[in-house]
Amino acid sequence: ERIMCLHSLHHFRSFAGIGRLLVECRRVLTRGGRLYLLDHWGSFWLRGLFRILEWRCPLYPAVARRFGAQLREEHDAIFWWLTEWRRLHEELRTAGFIVEHHTRTAAFLHLRCRPDE
């Protein structure tokens, strides 16, 4: 009935992988079900924040240092996604979804999709 994909699309590192995920979501989603997607998008503010957090700085709070380490480890995947996220709508259409709701905040992209029945 519901499938939620939260902060994971950038880990696929290509739209081929994301396309396969979406096709599988469409296959298992029940009639009237919804796909919910939440991930970062390439806003100016988010890119700047991520660049700052990547710096190794002992003055940062512990949580910021840990997140900075994660950003350094996953830099290529994260910044690939921040550049390419706009292609997601095309992949959703190809997989058989209609975007019902699309909003963006300073950091996050929120999508609610339904099967194209």
C-alpha cells in the first residue's frame, strides 16, 4: 500500500539502479498505493553546507564531525545526486508513476507518486 524511500537514492550512483528500484516498487505496489520519496536536492544552501561540513574542524560539535566524515567518505555519490536529481521525474514516468505531490525545502525533495493505472 505504501513504499517509502528515505535518503537512499544517492547511494545507487546511477539512474540505471534507481530505474530498477522504481520498476520493482511499481511491481509490488498495490492498486491505490503510493510511493513516497525523500532525499536531498541540489540547492545552493545545501551544497554550501555540505562543503563546510566536509572540512575537518575540531571546533565542530561531535555530530557535525561525524556527518563530515560521512560526507567525505560518500562525497562522489552525494555530489553526483545533488547534480543529477532532476532526472528523477523522467525515471518515475518510465517506471509507470505519476507525481502527485512535489515540494522542495532548502535541503529536501519530497515526492508522493501513484501508479499510472
